[in-house]
Amino acid sequence: MRLRMPTATLSAMNGSVDLYWLPLGAGGHSVRFNGRVYEALVATVERRKRYDLYHSALEVRIPDGRFVIEMTPVVGAGEHDHGAVAEGAVGSRLLGRMSLFRYEVRCWRDGQIPDAAEAIESPRLLSDDPALAQRILDLVPLVPTPTWGRDELSTGDMWNSNSLISWLLVSAGFDVAQVLAPRGGRAPGWDAGVAVATRASTPPAVAPTAALQP
């Protein structure tokens, strides 16, 4: 893990990418309770111990400004501009016809990460490469938007906010092998984003053909 650099040093940079790990349901007791129930059920099925659950967000700086990238519910966004660039359904595409069951992907200039004060082992400076920071910002509008909480892309993992972040990092060329959830925790959906991004960057297999005869 790379240590967070002093603010004075960061201000002199041309770019940076910071990762935030937020406890699932931070600031919302019902979401936190439901998350614990979900983890208890999954842990029982998989016959393992229970972990704390986390979701992630990015803060990206380039010379042009600072941007917050995250996935949030559409409800509560209000009339203010939060930098939403894409939307998707929550739970099912049928329910997704209602705003109550929709999420949005934000790339919010000068935005704030809700409950950032509750973030664990954060922020983590992933990179100070301005080119990587710019690539991530360019990719945000291109992120897949399958149904939240489902595995529509056949990765073996659900799609959620962690999928968004891991998809962006892998698609931008960042090695996520060094990115670990906080100790004692896990990030459902992270593997889904990695799988989809890796799949897209892997050329399709070509069936062998017989050698041409002279």
C-alpha cells in the first residue's frame, strides 16, 4: 500500500488517483443491517467466516480539476448537477423503470464522497500518473451498466459500485493486484469489474487453420 502524500506535495502534482473504502451502509442503518444479513447468509453457504463489507469510490485529480467517481442511487440526487454520466437498474430491469430502483454513475467535478469521514484505511494513493488519471476520467461514460446486484455479464460475481471502480482501473491499465480491501473486509462485485475489463482487453481466440500448401 502506498502512503498518502502531504497535501502540499499533491498540489504540485499534475494528476493523482485516490481510492476510498467505505463501510457498506455508512450513514444508513437499514443498508448496513441488510448488508450484514446478506454476508451472514453468504458466509453460511460458503462455510467461511463473516467479513465486513465495503464499497469503493475514486477521487481523481488532473490539471483541469478534481473529480469524484462513484455509483449512487438516483433517488435523492435532487436537481443539482452531480456529474451523472450513466444510469442502470437496481435488482431487475423491470423495477428499473422507476427511479427508486435505479443507480447513477457519477464523475462529479469538485464533488464530495458521502460519509468519507467513515472511510477505512483511506484515502489510498494509487497513482500520481496524470496520464492514468485522464484515462480513468475518459472511461467513465463508457462503463457497462448491467443491473445492480445481478450477474448479467456471467462473471460469477454481482455488479455494483465496486465493479465500476475495478472496471475503470483495469481498463485504464492499472494493476489491481496490489489493491486489497481493508483488513477483515471484502468488496463484493470487485471481481466482476476486473473480469469484464479483462475480457474486453483479451483478443478473441482464433481457430487454427490448416497450413497452406505450396
